[in-house]
Amino acid sequence: MERLLVLLFVVNTITVTFFKSNAFNEITWYMNIYFVGAYLRLYAGAWSKRLSFSIKGLLFFVVLSFLSIAMLDAIGMRLHKDWVFAYYFMIDSSKILAFFVSIGVFLFFKNLPMKHSHFINVVAKTTFGVLLIHAHSDAMRTLLWKHLADVPSLLHASTPVLVLHAMIWAPLVFIVCSALDYLRIRYLEPPVMNWIYKNSDAIETRTNRMILKLRMMGKKIVGE
């Protein structure tokens, strides 16, 4: 398990941050964070269960993120270079500081003394669907953030306007996408999965026949 986590961290975070890599996408990032969170919850030592440690760790990486922005911004101004991007270590979820902030947020809420909440667990089941609906398609991102939320028009907006816009649109997008995925889980998934379970033997047989035919076709093509 540890080797898998190291491999995922190197491929999805280190190469994306320090090398010109196209390994990042929302699905692999979600898997990476999910596996790390699962490992910390099941196998990490007592240090990961202390609320004080998770708060200090989260604050440390948040402050480090702010410092990285300030440092890169100062370098860009000093060198008069537009290519120095101040938010480089935070932009995209797979950058190294964004990764550690995400882990810090996970540990903080994991160790927060809260009672069991059915509502939170129901919403939590929809988070992967939220990601897929609003972020895993260029067409959806263009429709949502360019045409509906009209984010490009806020390029030179004041800070209060930006904060208000984010406070409205971010929760709204999450709520709508979560509701859509909940409807899928509640009404679409059960009949589909029940049908698959009932017909699993027939599906497996047909799939194997199809694979066999494709292999035979491949052999004929190679032989010809």
C-alpha cells in the first residue's frame, strides 16, 4: 500500500509540480486523495488522530501556500516577467501545496469531535459525482464558469465582488451537482445494478464470446 501511495504521489503530484507533465486530471487526483485519506484513516499512527496536530498541519501548509504566492509574485515583479505565475504551487488540485492542504483539511475534519450525521454521509456519497459533473468536461466547465457564472468578466473586479461571487456560485454548483448525483444514486443506480446482478452470468458469457471473436479477428488480420 505504501508503495502505491508513493507512486501516485510521484506521478500525480511531483511530476506535475516540478516537471512538464500532463499526468494530472480530476479523476486521478480524486483517486490519489481518496487512497491517501483511506490509508491515514486505517493505518496511520496516533499522530494522525490528534486534532491539535491536524490543525497545526493545516495552518502550516495554508501559510506556506500564501508565502509561495507572495514569493513568486515578488520574483515576477522584480524580474519584470509575466511568465512567473504567483499561484503556481496552488493552481490545479495536484500541485504539491494544494495536495498537502487537501490532506490537512481531511485530517482536520476526520479528527473533529462530531456525532454521526446521516445527512453528511449522504452528501459525502455524491462528492465524486459532483466532481464528474462540474469539472471533468471542458464543455461543462466552459458552460458553467464562462457562460453561466461569467467568471472572465470578474478579471478586474474588486475583492468584495470576487468574494461575494465565490460565496454564491461555489455552494450553488455543489448543491445542484450533489442533488443530481443523489437522484442518480436513489432512482437510477438500484434498478440498473439489480439488472446487472440478475443477468451477470449471461453478461459474462456474452462478453467472453465477444472477446474471443475479437481475438480471432485480430489473428486473421495479423495472419493476412
